[in-house]
Amino acid sequence: MKAFLILFLKPFYLSLGLSAFLLLSCEDKDSSEIVEGTPFSAQEYVDFETGNIPLIMSVPHGGDLRPNEIADRTCNDAVNVMDEFTIELAQAIMDEFSKTGLTPYLIINKIHRSKMDANRNREDATCGDTNAQAVWDLFHGQIQNNMNAVNTKFKKGLFIDLHGHGNPKQRIELGYLLYEDELALPDETLNSEELLEVSSIQNLANNNLTDLTHVDLLKGDSAFGSLLYQAGFPAVPSASDPVPLGPDNYFSGGYNTANYSSYKGGTIDGIQVECNRAGLRETAAQRQAFAVAFVNAAKIYLETHYFDEILGQN
């Protein structure tokens, strides 16, 4: 009965932006920066870069700009803390990719979460502020544009929503829209159609180069978490750490992962990547080390499961 209720209620919770699972997913940082200027221009608050590989990366909570033209969010128990150093982390990843001649598609929200939450549905994200809605529309419109471009060029691909978490366990948490009790289910159940239907990598599980199962892609040796773990960055789920425990406050994925992954259909899969702070994103050296590991893991993941090789296309 519990498993039935989880599967029945999951789409409802995802449509609300998974606010219950995002409550503590970010680190608190106050920013006193105030941006002045009229007329209001949403383009000032969203950066994006066109890619040449089937990888899309978004950074929804790393911004610290607080324009006066947008009211502070107070609706629906708004969470207003930011993910510290995630923009810098994304930039380090892009720099490392550039050394290989490969470029992911990138979308960065530069506005502080107290003004607009780019990982919530439009209503909860903006609390009705029209300027905030303009930024939300630009951010999410660009993700959709990139999804269309990847579909046209490559027919399939991977979406990464990059976050920073403040949970006590210093490890990367990978969200596939599966809760911790679902990840703990027997392999047969995790490979069932019922669980595949609520997974953000369901297309990959049904169509990968080496016929791996859903469980293999979540916890096997070539799972994304396992590749990061092998590079020195512990991650869950992975072969070494297959299931988060109930008290761990694990983040299974939010609005972006639900809406820009094969959970909603199509051939682009999605993973929410929640990066720990200590040893990963506090310093430039740590971010550079992780960028090297991330780029290598992403290339192996794409070339193992999606394509025989990744070729940049300008």
C-alpha cells in the first residue's frame, strides 16, 4: 500500500515543484547587493551559452542579485536561501570542457532566490511579480530552446540541474525523482514499469547502448554517481553508496528535473546534482578539482550509455 501511495501521489507533488523536498536544499547566504536601473530588463539576470554536445546544464539558485524592481517572495512559505558558489562551479566545469573542444548548453539564473526561485513552478517562483515572471520566463524559455536544439542535433541527451546542499553528510546527492525508500526497493521493483514511469532517466533505462537496467543506471559501476565516486567525489546513489538513509534529508529532484527530463516524455534524461560544500565548492581549487572529475564522468556517461563518441557540433 505504501508503494502504491508513493506512485499515486508523486506526480501531484512534482506539479507543486516538490517544495517539501527543496526546503533545505540550499545554503544560507545573505547578499546586500542591490541592483538599480530602469526600465527593468530580464536579460540582465539570465546568462546562457550555446553548446555543441548533448548536455544541458542549468544553475537555478546561485544568483545573488536583488533588484529593487522585484518584490521579495513571501508566498507559499517561500524558501529564500541561495546555493553558494554554484555559478562559480558551473563556470569551472565549462572552462574544463573548453579544454576538450566540447561545450555544454548552459543557463544561469543570476537573481537571488528571495526575488525569484528558478526551480519552482511560475506561481510559487514569482509570487505574482511581473518582473520576476519575466526572468522566470527567460530562464525556462532558454532551457526549452536548448532542449529543442539537442533534440534536433542529437535526438537524445542529458539535462543536469546543478545545486548545492547543506546536509550534514558531505557527499553529492543525485536526484532521479525517486525517494530514498524507493531507491531501497528490491531490484526487481526498481526495474518495474511502475518505478520507471516516475524516473527522470526512464528513456535511458529503456534505450541505452549496453542494455543496462534501471538499477544498473542508478547504482551500477557505470552509474553517474559511481563515476563521480571513482574520481574521488562520494555520491549517492552509486555502487559504493546505493541508498540514502531516511534521516539523511536526501533531495530526490525538483521542478526542473521533473519538467526537463524523460519523466515528462521525450529522449532527454535529467539528473539533479546536489553538491556538498566541504571539499568541493568552497575554494577555487576545490571547484577546479571537481570540474575535472565532472567533465570526465559526463563524457564517460554519455559515451557509454548514449553515443559511441561525443562530437561537438557548432
